[in-house]
Amino acid sequence: MVRVLRFLTAGESHGPGLTAILEGMPAGVNVSLDELRRELERRRRCYGRGPRSAIEEDEFVVTAGVYKGRTTGAPIAVFLPNKDHVNWANRDVPITAPRPGHADLPGALKYGFTDCRPVAERASARETAARVACAYFARKYLDVHGVRIVSWVTAVGGAAAVLPPAELRMADETTVLRLADAAERSPVRCPDADASLRIVAAIDAARAAGDSLGGTFEVVALGVPPALGSHVHWDRRLDARLAAAVMSINSVKAVEIGAGFAVADLMGSEAHDEMVLEPPQVDEPPGAAPADPRRIRRRSNRAGGIEGGISNGRPIFLRAAVKPVPTLQRPLSSFDLVTGQNRPAHRERSDVCVVGSAAVVAEAVVALVIADAFLERLGGDTIHRG
């Protein structure tokens, strides 16, 4: 399938910088460099990140596609220089003992390396800063259509948040916005203040032990209208596109949409979202379609806003699991690709926990997919009609 909205990133973790190119954005979308800076900051500032996050302030230059605060319809290009590049240029330490759980070994086998450094530099989660930069423009386009995408962390290292029931988190806009606002005030993006304290303590303990932690997060897209995506072919299904996008984030190992695995334990009569068609409104125009989406009400949202690969007008709800970071200060056993001897895996500075940052990146990739689906349906070279 040819995407309407396409993005490409290039660059390595400690190279000169990252380049992001976004193609297909209509002209006329209002954008702000200060807002873009705040989006990048949200990804960077989550508790549990390593020393690198204090060095890289995610400075950027928008080099194409924006004129006088509006998109032009041309490809948008953003360059994010790596401040730490000058510190690493002359001390590039080879990686010959691959880290379990990292791309080191598979990448070395694929490309014929005995030094995993080229793999590690590109496989690094530093690349996600470029995705967040691309997604900012997609989010501004979605603002025009009244779509808002939010996230929160539900658990880290066994420290789980006490949250409203899943039925409310998947369907009730007031609950979703309250959780999202609370998450923005938490250093670990968890809306439960008590759980936030336990998560911080767990991260501190893992850091002291030379270990790392994973966890889970949820993403909700509000205001998504029905009829985005399609049932007619596998790669046009909106749920498949969203799952692939979230699964592509570093360290994400599982994705659920709606009730996810929980529906496997339900009867069919319990698993699906019953529908009610409300009476016509007083101001409804004559001849309106009987199944006007404005009249359709659901008693639940276990489908997570998508049925048959197509959005159904309910909030789109995703949950994802993030594995612990594979770079450990007390490394696991491995072997040396050069000498063939068993030895501990490579060790260098790293994050302890990236769950909060991964949630922000998930918002970004969800925005890119939904914006693409909008443009697929609506088309247009500009947001201004006439």
C-alpha cells in the first residue's frame, strides 16, 4: 500500500545528528517551534533515563517545508544535532561482545560485522527523537480535525498503578483526560501519585543494582471519526497499521488494542460492544441517514475503537509492554565475536527505564498512522478548501 503521509529518519546515536523527513503533509497547517521543542522534551525528561538525556537537549533546525509558521505542502525536514558527538568522535569503542536482547548479534550476522558498533548506533532509541519530530506535524494536522492523543504509564517493574476500571479508560473521555493530565505531572508519566513514588524507588533500586526495568503503558486517541482504515486488504487495516507502528518502538514486545488478550476469556455475548441507535435530534436535517454516526451509542469499547480494520468512532485504545533495557551495568554472559571466547556482554552508559519515554514515542507513531489514514480518506494538498 502506498502511504499518503510518509516519514524517513537517518542518523546514528553518536553521529553528527538525526535527520527526519516527512512527506505528504498538506499546506496551511499552523506550527510552532516552541511546541515542537516541548514535544521533544516530553520524550527526553522521563525519570529513569541515563546521563545522555542530560546532555542532549534535542535542539533542532527545521530546514524545509515550513514558511512563516505554516506547512507549505512540500516535504518537511528537521535536523537534530547530537551534542555528544564531539565527545565520542575520538573514543569509538568497538562492541565485540553482543548484548542479549539487543540488535547487536542479529545485526552483526545480517551485515557481516565483527564490531557491533554500527548496529548499536542505529538501533539506539536515540532515533525516536526524529520520529517525535515528524509526529509533531502530524499532531498539528490532527488538531484541525479535533483529534487528541494521550498516554500514561500503568506499571514499571511490578509497581502497578491503581487506575479506574479498564472500561472507563477505554471509553470515557473525562476519565482519559484526567489520567493524561495527571501523567504529565508525574516524573514517570504515571497518573497514580502513590504508584509514581513506588516506580521511582524501583528505578533507583535497579540503578543501584546495575540492572534495568520494563513496564506497560496505554495510549488513547480521542475524537477519531468512523471510517478510517479499511477491511479490504491486510495492509490497509487500521489496527494492523497501529500495532506495527507501536511494535516498531525500541524495546516494545507486545501490543494490545481494546480489551486485547482479555477477550479470549469472554463469551461472544460479553466480548463485543452493543449498539443503540438514539432517536433523531430535533435539528437533524430531513433525509439524514438512519445510521448517522452521531446517533450511534455503544455500551462499551472492548474493540478499542476499531472493528474490521476500520475506526468506528469510539476512542482508539492501545496497551503495550516494554522490556527492560538490554544494556546492563552488571552484564549478562555473552561471547566475543573476534576471539570466540565466552565473556560478559558489552557495557556502556545506558538508561535504567524507558517506559515513560516509550509512551511518548507511541503517541507519536499513533499520530503518524492516524494522520495518514485521514489523508488517505480525505486527500487534499491544503487544509484550506475553496
